[in-house]
Amino acid sequence: MLKKSLFAVAMLAVVMPAFAGQLKVHEPWPCAPIPQEVCKIDVVLDVGYYINIVDQKAITVVQDTSSSNPYTTYVGSKKTDVKTNFNAQLILSAAGTSLAGGSWSAWSVPTVAVPPLTNVEIFVKGTGVNIDKLTGGAKGVKVAEVTVKVLPAA
């Protein structure tokens, strides 16, 4: 009796792994060698956040003639497309990068990019910019840099 019980337990240990998947028995097997479907397995993906500021070329600034001190105040803007797969809140900041210094700010309209494509205008303004510290006649001088940060919009 003990030998029969051990034999049954041993057989179950060998056969048990077959129950882990879906078991299909095709009787009789088709005459021709035709593949038989056993199961389907899902394929999943964790979708990350995607954003692309299409035009990342420089913004040109000019004197702000409407300001109380146009000699030290400069403004500029540019339009660009923003491609994204989520409602993206754009947070912009600007900082001076040249000897001219100044206090720089940046903002966008609209402030939220909505998928899949949004046309955004980026504005930049510098006050207290001292162009006396720059070489006269120079073209394309980098005076500030805009940093774009993003958060998922509520």
C-alpha cells in the first residue's frame, strides 16, 4: 500500500507542472500538420509622459520702446508648436548669461499645452540690461537663456 501511495505522489509531481498553463487536447489531431491555438498572451506597456518643444532656436530681443527706459529694457517672443501626450503646464524662467546682466523673465501663452499639438508663444523680457558691457556691432550675442520646465496640468 505504501509503495502504491508513493507511486501516486511521484506521478503527481511529474504531471503537476502541466496544470500551470492552459491544457488543450486535440483528439484526433487533424490529418494535416495544422498549428493549433493553445492560448493568447496580452502584451502591456507603461506609457510615459512625452513632450517636444518643436522650435528651440534662439529668441531675438529688441529694445522695448514702450518702456520708461528703453535703453535698458529688451523684449522678444517666438511661436512654436508643442507636441505632447498629456496636458502639460509650462513653467518658464530666464536668466542673464552675459556681462550685460539684467533681470530677465519669461512666460508663455497659453500656459498649458494640450495634446496632441498646441501652438505656444514664448515671451522674454529683460530689464536693467547694460549693453555698454558688450562689444558694439556684434551679431547674435547670447544675453539670456530661457529654461522650460513642465508639470502635468490638473
